[in-house]
Amino acid sequence: MNTKELTNKYIMNTYGRFDLTLVKGDGCILYDENGKQYIDFASGIAVNNLGYNNHAINEAVINQLKKLIHVSNYFYTEPQALLAEKLCKNSFADKVFFCNSGAESVEGAIKLARIYAGKFSKRGYKIIAMQNSFHGRTFGALSATGQDKYHNGFKPLLEGFMHVEFNNLDLVEKLVNGAGGKDYCAVIVEPVQGEGGVNIADKEYIKSLRNLTAENDIVLIFDEVQVGLGRTGKLFAYMNYDVEPDIMTLAKPLAGGLPIGAVLAKDDTANAFEPGNHASTFGGGPLVTTAANAFFDEITKEGFLDEVLKTGDYIKSKLDELKIDFPKFIKDIRSIGLISAIEFHSLKAKDIAVELIKEGFLTTAVQDKILRLTPPLIIKKNEIDLLIESIVNVLNRNYNK
Ligand SMILES: Cc1ncc(COP(=O)(O)O)c(C=O)c1O
């Protein structure tokens, strides 16, 4: 049996896969089993921010591999401590908790918010979350997620999540100031809703949300699993908004493609956790944190994020032109840094993604009619030009009749 047949026979049927088996990558290029090349505008769902076969990450991991892979959090390990220091020194946070995925980081954030409420703010256990959000597939993260399609078949979910329209402060205010307002201990929001279709929060909304939550001692959680760590052209997405959250979740790109998650918090929130409250066997192990140190050093090198911003401006201008050229098909373009969405009026994003694979490009369809682009942050302008040319070809060849 070939890889596809083995997968379909032995792996649980939870993914709608493209008909493509990938075997290696270098820079922004991926290769399939027949040696065909693809320019990557997916990055393993916003993970491979430095592309593939990155020298610094490879060297660091190979060295650490020979020294120590795992020991458990009963002991101190240097790579974990150094990574925590870097994350704190470069963000609002004072403390970090390491875990293994985005969903786990959201679980950690929910637990921290609840224990803080019980010990300090004396508020209830309920959490305000956003419609159209995505926070992961474990029960807490799933309950925070504001899209029914992910809930179907799994109810009852974790109690106490109230979903309100994204980018609408009035609705949050009504809950916090209304009868039962004291029941709410936290608000969780993605500054940019990645899975929801690249919906970018307004500056005023985030600022007002920060004021409202601070005034009421409600913990503000930013889920930056998808858009933290350089994706928006800033080191963290909250830096686009001139505010700081109380808790932030990170994952996807942090360890250069190895599994990691992190919960970051200020001391006054983080201090609610005591030994025994929360833990992870693998969380922050020496191998993944070594990779993460190498990744973090690369993206914080002088000029790196300036380039991301420039490339981000370039892709946005090209996509805006595309919309002007194809108003019949393209309804909206949303883009910040190097996360972009092409929203179609009626074309199915998955069909476009399949056509683009034939042309040698990998993209992701997030909602029915929304194609998302999350290239490695090292993508070049000429690679963007090639993608745009191919989208034009796909639209003209298949639909412009
Ligand atoms: C904003 C956000 N939070 C959480 C998650 C869940 O991450 P993971 O798949 O690593 O559990 C995702 C995944 O797409 C995400 O985009």
C-alpha cells in the first residue's frame, strides 16, 4: 500500500486531506513524492514561520538531541528557563507556563483565569468569548470556540461560555454591567481571528475591551496561537493595538515546527497558580525549547520583522489589485502582516486551493468561501508574484467564461 492508502486504512478519519504526499522542504518550497515543487502559502497552518530546513533551528535541535530530549518538570533545564526569560523580556509577561499545543495553552489560560477569580478578583467562573472564534479541540478550548460546526456531536460542553459578536464592545459591556455581571471572570479574544476567516479586531474595540476588563478586574486573554510571533509583522499581535493583555496564549510557530504551547501572564495573574494546580509531562522539554530559542532568536534579529511588514504591505497591495481586477469573484481582501484572506462571493475556497495545488502552490481554505494565505515569514516578493499569477490563471481558466 502507498502512503495515501495506508493513511486511509489506519488513521482515524478526522481530516479532509488534499491528494498530496509531501516528503521534504527547503526555504518556502515543499516537494512531493514525485519531486514536484510547491511554493508554500500555508506553513503547516501558520507554523513554519521560518520555512523549512532552517539552518539555525536544525543545528540547535541536532546538538540538543544528542544531549537531552526529556527529563520532566521535576527538574530544572536550561533551554526552558532561557526561553521563558526571552518571552517575558520581549513581551508584557512576567511568567510562562509551557505545554504542547495551542488547545492546551487555551486550557491553561482558562484554568489560570478561573483560579485567579476564585482567589483574587472574587468574580464568578464564566468567560466571555467571541462568535466565529477558534481556540482548539479539547473541551475547554472547544467550549470557548464560537463556531457551532465544531461543537456538533460533542455536547454538553464546558459550562459558562457566553459568545458575543466579535468587534462589538456594546455586547461585552451589556454582559459585564448587566445583572449577573459579577459572574464573568475573563474575556478571551483573538486579535485576528485566523480560522474564522482572518477577521482583524479594530483598534478602538481592543482598547475599550482592555479598559472595560481592567476596570472590573476581569482577566483579558489574547489567543495569539496563530498570529503571535511575527505573523502580523509585530512580535506579538497585541503590539498592533497599544494595549497589553493579562494572559496570552502561544503555540504553532514557537518551536520551529516541533509541538509546543505557552501561557504567558503578568505576575498578578500568574501568581494565582501554585504547585499542583497545573502541569504537563512534556511541557517545555529541553528539545522543543531549544528549537524555540533558536526560532525566537531568528525572528528577533534586527530588521527581521521590518522585512515581514514590508512583504506584508506588498502582498496586501497585490491582493487589493486582484480584487479590483476580479470584482465578479472577490468580495473582500483582509490582510495584516503575512496573514491574508481572499473572500469570494460564491466560489468555494477549497476548489481554488485544489486548483492552486495543480499550479504548484499550497494555500488553506478556512471558511467555505475564504482562502487564507499564511506563507513562511521569509517569503519573497517574486514568490508572491507567482502566486498572484496563478490565482489569475485559475480564475480565468475555470470561472471567467
Ligand atoms: C487561535 C487559535 N487558538 C488555538 C488553536 C489550537 O491549536 P492546536 O491545533 O495546536 O491545538 C488554533 C489552531 O488553529 C488557533 O488558531
